[in-house]
Amino acid sequence: MALERTYIVPLRRHWLVFPKYMRAKKAVVAMRNFLKRHMKSEEILLGKNLNDAIWVHGIRNPPHKLKIVAKKDDEGVVRAELFGYEYKDYKRAQKAEESSGLMGKLKGVMGKEEKNAEKEEAPEAKKEERKKEATKKESSAKKEEPEKAAKK
């Protein structure tokens, strides 16, 4: 990392002038603008815990101040996270799991034709199951008719 700083970001003066139904959104915008100004970068990534901290009381009541850690790498990308947490790129981690794990292997092995064949087989199997259930109901209804007649 090229640069790492800790800030206490004042948010109240930015979101207070907006109606209540916009305040948390404006707090996120204010956080990005603060980081653009202080870290001298246009590409800002906010961490999951930081976003959760802004939205913790819903859209109407974001926090007045937040303590954050902002890290700027060599490419100029700023990654900000709530103080005490490490920034984790969830999208990249998810893609890595899919490509390296069993799901990635299965996706590579199973082609489009096989997927289409599975989709076509499923409705036929459902139709057969429905027919079996209908015949069971009919046979049970036939058995019940003599019993009802005997009781009368």
C-alpha cells in the first residue's frame, strides 16, 4: 500500500439538509466526496462494514461521525473500511471461489447442451409424476365408493 490514513469523517452537516428519506444515501455520497478530497483519488471503494455502519439505523438516521481507515494503493484506488476491520473484496473472493472450487470445475465440464437437455427432461418427469398421482387418486376414490355405500 502506498498510503494509509485514519480519519474521523463528519457526516451530519452533509445529510442534515436533505429530507429524511434520502439521508443515508447522502451520507454515502458525503463519505466518497470526503475521501476524494483527502486522498486525492477518483476511484473510491467502500467496505462492507463501513456501508453497514452508515445504514445501521436505516435510511432516516445515519451516524453523525464515523472513524475509518483509508488505504490508497499504487494504482490510485482508495479502499476505505470501518476502523477495526480489514477491507475485503467480496466480489473478487466469490469469483475466486467459483473458479477454484468444485463449482468452477463443474461449470467447465458441463456444457450448454447438457444444461439444455436437463431443462427439457425436467418437464417430462413432472408430467409423469402428475399422471401417477392422478391414477392413485382415482384408485383411492374407487375404493372409497363401495365403503360409503355400505355405511349408508
